Amino acid sequence: MDKVKFAIPGGSLARSTFEILERAGYKILGKERTYRPIINDPEIELKILRPQEIPFFVSEGLQDVGITGQDWIRETCADVEILQNLEYGRIRIVAAISKN
């Protein structure tokens, strides 16, 4: 089975994103040193991207799921489905997946 490609935001949202994942029971290694941190779930592959790039990567199928701001989804006109409002950061953050 292929791994789930999960795009998470870098920059100011990175720390909060890692905290949410860790509260959900995940352990993440290499948070500060790489754009591909390791998560303790063998079925998930993390990749840190700029939040404004995540809607495009998800809509094009380059990532399976991502966390980004709803503003970036609107601004990029990405064809994604919003799964959940995660309610953190200074703006409204959502999880999204390609409609395909």
C-alpha cells in the first residue's frame, strides 16, 4: 500500500501543526532539520511546504492531504474539499483533500 502524502505548513504555522499532531499521539523526528520529517506511522509521509503551495499540490494530486489556510485555497482557486476547520493560527486553517 502506498503511503499517504501529507503536506504540512512551514513557517509560523509549523510549530502549532507539530503540536496538534503530537497531541493526536504522533511522534515526529527532524522537525527543525528537514523538509521531510519522520512520523511514527509507517503509512504517512510528511512534507513541509509553504502554506500557499499546499492547495496546488493537493489539487494536482502531488500530495494526498494537506493543512493550509482557507485564504490560500480561495486565492489559488484550488479544486479541493475542506475536511475540517482546525481553528489554530491567526487565520482560519483547514485540512483539505483533492476532489478527485
